[in-house]
Amino acid sequence: MAGETILHIGYDSVLLELRDSVLRRGDYQVISSLGNASARQAGQTVRADIAVIGSGGTYSERLEMAVWLRKNLPGIPVIAMAVSPDEEFPDGVVLFYGRTPEDWLIAIERVLRGESQQSQR
């Protein structure tokens, strides 16, 4: 699958740019937002098919964004790039533990196809 729109939330500008370029190479439309405030604004103005929460922020920042997404955009799947196995996110958020750009693209494709409702380790 490609061509879908991804709301991509990052917390570190270097990681944000890296993931943005990987997602675009995967033929996705990407709306990248640095931080939660920017992501909330983008989430209210664009129609995304999936949201990806990066791993560069604190757990509390990333959890806050996941909660906001589930509450305000309940129709879109959410992937959170997990930092450690003890992180917990709201129901419906897929935790992702991949390390390479290829892992990211495979996980996104699976979630978009509805194949993955469990953590991707």
C-alpha cells in the first residue's frame, strides 16, 4: 500500500527529518509535526490515514499524544515507536519495536491493511 497520508509526530528534528524521508520514499504522503502542539494542529486540519508517534520524546509526551489521537481522531490507526517494553499506551495503539527504516515501512503497511492490532516486536 502506498499513497496514504501519514501524520508523523516527532520530538527530535533530526529523527523527524530522517523518518519523513523514509516514509516519502515508501510513496506515502507525509505530514510531519515536531512536538505535540504542532501535531494536534495538523491532526485537526488534515485527513490522515494513520498516525506514527516517534520515539524521540519523553514517555509522557508520547503518551499524551497517543491519548489525544485516540480521543480526537478515533478512526485512524496509531503506531507508537516504543523505547522500552514496559511502556503502556491506550488500547488501539500499536506498539512498534523495529529498528530499521524497512521495519517502519513494513509495520505501517501491516497496520494499514488491518493485519496488526498487536505489538510489533
